[in-house]
Amino acid sequence: MIYKNSLKIHHFKPIKLNDNFPISGIVLTRLFDVSVWNKCELVPREEWLKQIAGKSALHCTITDKIDNGVIIGAGSQLKCITMFSVGYDHIDLDACKKLWARVGYAPDVVTNATTEFTMALLLASGRRMFEANRDVYSGWKS
């Protein structure tokens, strides 16, 4: 673990906002006291403030708005925020700096896939593949 030297590992209490990543959830719950949001909806702000208090780490997605109130509500023991997203616009970095909380994200994780899909769409559009596909599935005859 990257933060092993800066965290008291036996007091580590992460919060994981959703259960979309079952392998990471299993590993985390075996090692730490983890809070998980299991509903298929955005976490209400009141729930954020209730669940984040006393946590050492936060794992979130791009739809979760991590603003100053949430970060300050976590307290000074919040040491890291991680996410499965390319950007970090949904996180208040100034509030993280004040608490010395590190932010981890996944830059360039979809760069190759974006390029591949762009090329595929260009080729498919140029060759009218979408129209041909529709015609084939609607009973096309030569």
C-alpha cells in the first residue's frame, strides 16, 4: 500500500461509495472497517456527511461530488481519496491540500480506447455500416 508509512494501518477506516467493483470490495472488507453505499442512486449529501466522518480513505466515482463540506466533514484523519475516473474536477483539491489528503485518479486510462472507438466510428460511418446493419436485421434481400 502506498500510504503504509503515513497511516496507522490498524486504525485505517476507508469508505467505498458503491459496490460496482466487487473484487476491491472483498479485499477492502477483509482488511479494514469499510462502509459501502449499496443503492443504485447518488449518495445524498446528508448521507455523505454522516458516512464520511471518521474515515481515513474514500473511494468514489466521477458522479460523486467531493466538495469542501464533505472533505472537512471527514476530519483530519482523511489521508487519501481514490477514484475510477480520468479527471478530478468533482473533487475540491484546495480542501484536500488543507488536510494533506492525497488524491489518486487514473489519467490516460481510456486514451487508447477513445482513439480506437473514434477510428471505428469513422470507418463505420464512411462505409455506412450502421445503415447496412439496420437493413440486414430488418429483412434485407438482394
